Amino acid sequence: MQNEIPPRGTLRYCSLPQLLASLKKKKRSGTLTLQKGEAKKSIFIRDGTAVFASSSLEEERLGNMLIRKGKITREKSDKAAKLSKRLGKRHGAVLVGLGYLKPNELFDELKLQVREIILSLFLWEDCEYIFRETPPPEEIIALSMSMDALITEGLQMQEAMRRQQDDSFLRKVDGLYGNIKKLSYYDVLEVGMDAAPEEIKKSYLNLAKEFHPDKRQEMPVQGLKEKLTAIFSLINKAYHTLSDETEKKKYDAGILKRTASKTPDRAEINAEEQFVRGFSEFKSGNYWGAMDFLRGATRAAPEHAKYWAFLSLALSRVPKRIKEAEETILKAIELEPHNSKYYVQSGEIYLRTGLKKRAIKQFQTALEWDPVNEKAKKELEKLEGKKKRNKD
């Protein structure tokens, strides 16, 4: 390593593998703390070896980890936590003292907890760090974890994540390119017809950055640059049209004219009528009535994702229909896999049924399709313990 790594900085300029490798090589002892938003994690190092780690995230606490694994109950964890606070001892030591865990079980679980906390940091690409030459707390159970092994596994995780992101990006490119002649400028920029100029510009800048043909030169995919060039050109054309007041009025008039001149068939008329009535019932709080009308809309026009999505909303408000609500929103996603709002809706359903991992996956997928989806960001932040907000 040619340049000296400063004891304080950001992972934007110095990767975690470089940082850990430097601390190992120099056999440093101290505490490496990383912070992202309100989440804070620390790695305690002795002579270049990781001996412990801690996290401010609730789900990464030892008690919660043991509860998820079925090792202890919530009641036992709470009892040990209260006693731990009163005696000034660590939670794990109290669990052993109460007979809830054997000493060797505690050691094994602590090692797994520390490993998971450290490896999770390899997915923090942009956060602040600081290394202080302060010894680990005396009350910790010192472990000995190979820094080389942690770095190797962390790099493998990063590579797996990159492949997942690349696959998601390629699916999005194929979806846009395959519908390039059907999409309106509003669809392209992922905004509504009533979007303010600031919203249009913000979306344009994010999309132009994401789909710039020169950004993905490292991906050896045949035809990718041609697809990106076509998409990027359409994004620019859409922005220049919708950001110009005169051009936008002409474009909107054309959309309204085409819509007015189109003669829908009887099934489409019936489906829309059923949807409008269902939506009205939903707004008034009559979810049973809304459910019936929206079912009618999906039967008349089963290819419309919007009808399935609103039917799912109605079902989710009716007792004992949450499973059907899940199946229905998945149908909407199948019809419009690029619509981030549907992934958020399915994530909220999974949260209500206690399927936290599935919910996280849906919120993450929503952000893959729409990196600025605020609802998905907020839900992930709550799940990850980054911010404590009251539930809506």
C-alpha cells in the first residue's frame, strides 16, 4: 500500500478491505468505528486481529439474534437485559448466569454475531470511519478472528452484490429498450403529468447518470452500449420536451388527442367503470364493496396491473384476506415488473404478516428500479434501525 491511510476519513476514498489490511499489516490495536446515518458499528482490534464487534442496530444485538434462532424467548432476553443493566454486566454473561445459555454456546453465538456485524460493513460503500488507539472494553469476551479470512469473505460478498446489481440493471435495460416505442415521455422519466419542473429535473439527472452509455463499459454484454445509447437519447429527448413549457403543452395535447380518438372496446369500458366505482368505495372506507368492484375490473381487463394493485390494497384492509392480497400484488408485479410502487406495496404486506426478510427484499428491489423511491428508503431505514420513527 503506497499511500498512508489516515485514521479518520470516508470509505468513498478508502475501501474497508484496504483499511483492515493496513491495520493487520501494522499490527495495530484499537477501535475502528464506522457510521452511516444513525447506525454505528465498531470493530475492536488487537495486534491486527479482530477480537470483537458491536452494533447500534437492534436486529444485530445478541438477544435479538438468539431470539430469531429460537435459542431463547423474548421474555428470557428481556429479563436478562434488565439484570444486565442493573449489574453492569454484558447481556451474554447474564444469559449464562441465569442458565439460559451454556458458556460454549455463548462463545459460538458471539463469534457468529461478531462475524455477521463485520461482514455487513463490506456493504457500506460510503460512510465515515475513525480509528482510535483505545483498548477494547474489559468485559468483552475476546475472540480471535483471522483478518485475512474476514477480508476474503467480505470481498466475495461485495462481488456477489455487484453481480446482483448488474443483473437487475440489465433486466431494467431490457425492459426499457423492449418498450422504447410504447413509452410516453412521462413513463421514461418516471413522473406523472402533473409533476413539477423540479421533480422532472431531479428524475432526469438520476436516470441520465444511471443509463449513460459510458458508465457500463466494464460490462461485456453484447449490444448493451447500443441499447443504452437509445435509452439515453430518449431520456434526453423526454427531458428537453417536458422541461420546455411550450413543448410540454404540445406534447400533452397530443397525448390527450390520441386518448380521445381511441375507441376502447366494451370490456375496457366495463373494466374502467368497475375500477372507478371500486376506487370510490375504497376511499369511502367500504373495503368489501371496493373489493367486489375491483375484482370485476380484473376479470374484464386482466392485463391491467393497476386493477390488480388496487384490488390488493382493498384485500389488505379486509380481515383474513392478507394472503390473497399478497398473491394479487404479485400479479401486478408480473404485469409491470418495472413499477417500483408495486414492490413497496408487496413489502408492506410482508411486514404485516411478519415476513421481514421478504419485505426487505421487496423494498430493495423497488430501489433497484427507482433509486429515489422515498417510501422504500424510509421502510428500509426503519427495518435496519437507522432511524426511529413512529409507524404511520
